[in-house]
Amino acid sequence: MENIQKMPWYRELESGPEFREQFQQQFELGWRIFPALFAPNIARAASQIVVLPLRLAFGWALYGLVAYLFARLLGGQGSLGQMLGCTALAVAPQVLNLATFLPYVVVGGAVGTWTILCRYVALKTCHRLTWGRALAATLLPYAALAVVVSSFACLGGVVAALFVSGGGAQ
């Protein structure tokens, strides 16, 4: 703090005692928030070791089932077992997300793109679809998820509006 107070811009802004007090408060607040955002959290990292595989397994099964339904609607010929087997292999790049339990490790969006490409190849191969139908069957589960999430968000907004306006609290 002492070095900041010696800077020319600080001396120019230091017109009154309220500036010093406000600056001191904001400075201290920033240093209380900053470590919480960027410091390694051992509990969060340890929970990722358990939560991530469960999330991957649930996501794989849900995506496999929904993609199977869309692929069959688009003329696919594969069975549900074949579909789940192929999409299980497509989830393999997501295992790289386990590295995020290490502090400061970020995997990034390349793994998600890689997973989508693997799912496309899995659907195309398993169901013997043309590239266009395989692309549609790959992306339609994401669109369906977006519709479901948007519907719940709208429903939640309506419920919150009713509650805030007093219609729901009787």
C-alpha cells in the first residue's frame, strides 16, 4: 500500500481524507476477494476426483440414449447397445478433465470439440448414416438440452415473478 501511495496518480487523486479511506477499503476488499478466486482449493480438487467420473457416466448414458432416439428417427440402423458402446469411446477425451484436480490446470474447450467429433464418428459408424444425418443426430441432443434448460429457466422465472409479486406467498 505504501508504494501505491507514492505513485503520481495516487497523489493527484488524493484530494481529501474520504478518498484515502475509500481507497483503503477497496484495496483491502480486493485482496480478500482475489485469493478466493485464484488460490487452489484442495477440497474442490478432491471432490472433482469423485464427481467428474459420475458426471461423465451420467452424461454418457443420457447423451447415448437421446442420440440413439434421434439417430433412429433419422433412419439409423444400430442397436442401443452398439450406440452406448460407441459413445462410451467418444467420452474418452473427457478423462483429460481429471487433470483439473491439480491446482491451476485448465483443460479448455478442445476436449469438448474432440468429444463432439468422436460422437459424430460414433453415430455415423454405428447407425450407418450419411454425413448430414449423422451431424444432425450428433447435434440434436444438444439442441434438445438447450430447449429443456430454457424451458426450466422460463418456468423458474415465472415462479419467481409470481412469488415476488405476492401471487405465490399466501
